[in-house]
Amino acid sequence: MKIIITGGAGFIGCNFVRLLLSRYPEAEITVFDKLTYAGRMENLHGFNGQIEFVRGDICSADEVAALGDCDLLFNFAAETHVDRSIEDAGVFVRTDVLGTYTLLEHALHHDVGRFVQVSTDEVYGSVPNGYSREHDPMCPSSPYSASKCGAEMLVKAYHTTYGLDAVITRSSNNFGPYQYPEKLIPVLILRALRDQHLPIYGNGQNIRDWIYVVDNCEGIAVAAEEGESGEAYNIGGGNERTNLEIARAILAILHKPESLITYVADRPGHDRRYALDCSRMREIGWKPRFLFMDALRHTCRWYQENERWYAPLLLAHS
């Protein structure tokens, strides 16, 4: 079996590579990554020739074409940080929309068995009550989520128009090892470790459903194996927490005072709540394995024990 993973040097991608190496030990795995700021070779350390790494841009048809055929193509490659999308939406449109189009064209004209588009719960927009289901309308609030909607619609169109075998996964907020320190949980952990103030947008009552990255990776693998072609699948952890609750939990784990919490001006278009109905994933054999607090403790410990991984990143932003 040949598997291509775009964006495999990023946070979720590198954790997914680790999962696949245990799930398909005989597979030929190629990681294709541009190595932008959040994609790092350090994230793939220790694989010792178990994978082939190809540096390239998913927006380049020639570079993508060189990848050739495969049984499974997982597209993790994306710009993902909402704040960055507000500052420069064009980068997100290029990578998330044009890049997905380029990969779809490759899949259409090469022997690609199944195309798996990794998306986000943010495509649904804010959900004041209840839970988002796969056939609910998309209602993006940020340039980031709009770009992911665009990518999804292209995948759906290629399935409907050309018969491309494809599935889409929409996961809730991920956390865990190797997450770039611009997202909420690693920001809070690293600032708490250095006794710095923890910035919380607005009043801290924005709610997210959190999922440990290993649970999400297992869900993506199950959707790829068991999902119906042309369908989307929600992958959530069932762990709704306000941002303020997350900050307090991290401070308690690290034995730091709550006085470190500082409220800052809210960002534009900040969705109030995300929540997923994941019953379709349960129907095909998946449910999360990790308890939220156990996974959060493990994540805090990982950052405590891996200063050599994150120190260069903090230095670059100092």
C-alpha cells in the first residue's frame, strides 16, 4: 500500500504519520510538505528511514505530479490559524483552496485510490445551541474557515462530477504534542511555564470542543477505511470547555496562580461556540479513547520535557 500525506510535517500530520506507521507497518508512506513556519523536520524526528520525505508546495502542479500514484492521499496541508487569516487572507485562499484544487486534479489524472480531505468544525460557524451535523449548512466566520469551506466544496464537486473517491473529516479543536505555539493550549502552557501572563480573548467564555490529537488521527484513519465516498464525518472529543476553563486547568496542572490570567480585546468575528454531533463516526466504529484531563496533563508534561523542540520557536518570536 502506498500512502501520501500532504502537510505531514505539521502538528496533526506528524501525529498521523506516527499512527499510520503502527497501523500499516508495511505501507510505503510519503510525506509531502512545504516546511512553512509550522511544518518542521523536527516533527518527523526518529522515523529512521520509515518514510520518504519530499519537500514541495501543494499549489505546484509539477511538484505534486512527481508524487505519482497512491492508494490513499491525505490532505493535511493548510494554513490554519484564524488570527493570521484575518491579517492576510490571500495566503489562506492560495494554500487551502488552490492547493486542494491542485491535489484533486492530481488525484483525478493519476491512480489515487481514495482522497481524504482533513477539514475543521469551523466550517459550520458559531453554534449557539445543539450540535452541528454533517449536512448542516456551512456558515464560516473567518477567512480561514471560509477557505476550508472552499476546499470542501471542491472535493464534493470532484466526487459528484468526476466520480472521485473522496471523504471529508471535520474535527474539533485539536491539542497534544508538536502543536505550534500560536494555538491556545500551547500558548497557555508555555507562558505559564515561564510565569508570563496568559492572554484570554474577551471574557473567556468562548466554547470549543477539544479533542486529543491521537483520537482525531484515529478517527481520520477510520473515516478513510470505512467512510462512504462523497460524505463528511465529524470527529469531536465531546469536551466542551470555555477558554477560561482551559486556562485555569493548565494553571492547576502546572501549579501556577490564576493571577496570571489576563483578558485582552476580542478578535473580530470570534465564534462563540463550536460543538459536533459525531454519531456518524460511531456508526462506522470510532469513538475517542482519551479522557480530556489525562490528555491535557500528558500535553503539559510533553512541553515541559521538550524545551529543545519549542525553544527555537519562542526565540524566533522574541
